[in-house]
Amino acid sequence: MPRWVNRPEGSNWGDFGEDDQLGRMNLLTPERRRVALAEAREGITFTLSLPLNLPTIPLSPSRQPPSLYAAQDEQGSVFNRVDEGGEELTCDDRVTLHTQHSTQWDSLAHRGRAFDADGDGVAELVYYNGFRANEDVAGPLGATHETHAHALGIETLAMAGVQGRGVMVNLEAAFGNEGRAVTRDDLLRVMDEQGVEVLPGDFLVLYTGFDKLLLEREARGDSAPIHTMCCALDGKDEALHQWIIDSGIVAICSDNVAIEALDLILSPEPPPIRLPIHDLCLFRQGIFLGELWYLEQLAAWLLERRRHVFLLTAPPLRLPGSVGSPLTPIATV
Ligand code: UVW
């Protein structure tokens, strides 16, 4: 039995194969990587991750900073442990890590929805390419709430060679910290002004200035809500959806919290699809989303030189079954 006979409107399910789990990342070909390598002209690198314990004041109650503990064995904690000879020291640790707390990739198993994929007139809970909730993406199970994405887990991305052309659009330079929902027309105007060209196989990197606000908030130690500050894509703009589909980009990455504006999810009467860019990218098109990246220094360097393209190397953890992953992306210019 095929997993689906109906595919959602505006989706590319099946275009990369009936069992595909990589979506648009398939457009990141060896040829596109070779073109990207030519952008590493100076050999200067930028680390595009926040410290993973930030934000210390979580942006979402279900996403907490990591906690570190000593690893244990039958003799107790393996931490600052003096070995038998009295000379050697050993530390092993373990970590409780919320994979989507800080700088992260969303896997294609991060957002799905109810859709009648098998054509029986009843909607199933499915993810990209019709993979089923509770079967292909299993859990939570038992008292420990165990989970495992047997399909679409983040390890599929880890094995995809996540290295290509990063293309930055500096929305902060155009709009400042205004909490603006950026339409296709806004985006194309800024790209035109900044001389940005996006090609199939590119990682679209949107700089909004959110990282700076987050770090300032941390320095002040306050819990002021900042979710709706700075630019974010306007999920209500159908023209923007079509541009994303036509562009051939493999991922959208940003320093902001969710790539898209949160007006629908925060509205008193939210519509059924409350995160339309997530729905388009993760569920329908298989476009990966990278959130809460640290882009400030790279953005300033590129802006000063009127450059916008760089070599991006951004593999997630090869953590089988996980639906998201922290990462330490590197830009080389
Ligand atoms: C939001 O927090 C709304 O987005 P994500 O779940 O992708 O982090």
C-alpha cells in the first residue's frame, strides 16, 4: 500500500521519491557545494550558534536550558575522579538537552497535521511525505515518555552533507527592530536593494537583529517578552509561499525565534494552521528551518563589504530518532 494517494496542495511529496525523507535538501547537489566552496575566499570563519544555555530565561515553558550532570558507574560519579594511581583525573558527563531550546534545526518531523493522505475520507495525522504520527514518528511511550522518529529523524539531515551556499538577506538593515511581518514584496525589495540573488540549493539566511535583543535581555537579566520583536516572515502572504516554492531554497535560517511572525498563533481566535510557513516548509515542501542562530557578527561583516554569500557548514547532531537538533553552524567567507 502506498503511504498516501492524496498529497496536500502546494506540496512536493513524492517528487524526490516515494520514501524520501530529505525534501528540498535533495537540491543540494555536489555541483551546488562546489559553487559554495568558492565563497570561502578569505578563510575567515564565524560561529553561528548561541551558547546553548541561552536563553537562560526560556522563550517557551517546554524548552529549558541544558542541565549537566556527572556520569555514574558502580563506584559513583565519574567526575573529577582520581584514578587508582592517585595521579590521573577523569570527567565524564551527561546532559539533559531540549533539542529546540537554543540554536537549532527543526527536522521534518517537527510539524505535521491532520490530512486525508490515504483517501478514505478521514484525516490522518501525518508529516512530510505522508509519514504517520504514532507509527513512523513514535511516542510518547510509557512513564518515561520515550519517543523515536523512525522516519524523518534529524539523523537523515546529518547524513545529507549540510554544506552549501548561505545567502544572507539583512532585514535588520532594512527595517530595524520593528516587529514586522515581511511579505514577498518586502523581501524582494530588500534583496534588490542589497543585491541578493537566491539560487536553487541555497540556504536562505534572514538576519533580523533578534540575536542582539536576546543577548541584551540576558545581560540585563530580565524576562521582557521579545518573541514578537524584529522581522519575521508573513505566513499569511500566499505570494511569499509561492516564492518559497519557486526559489528552490533548501532551508530558511534566522536568528529569530520561529522564522515566521507569531501573530496567528498568538491571536485570540487562531485559524487551524497557525504557523503557515512551518506548514509549507516542514510539512508540504520538506524545507528545513533553522532558528535562533547567532548571526550578528557575520551580518555586520557582510554588510560592511556589500557581500551576502558565504560557505555554510551546518550539520545537526547525528542523533537517531530526534525531531530537532542543536548545532554549531560555521560560515566561512
Ligand atoms: C515556535 O516556537 C513557534 O516555532 P518552533 O516550534 O519551530 O521553534
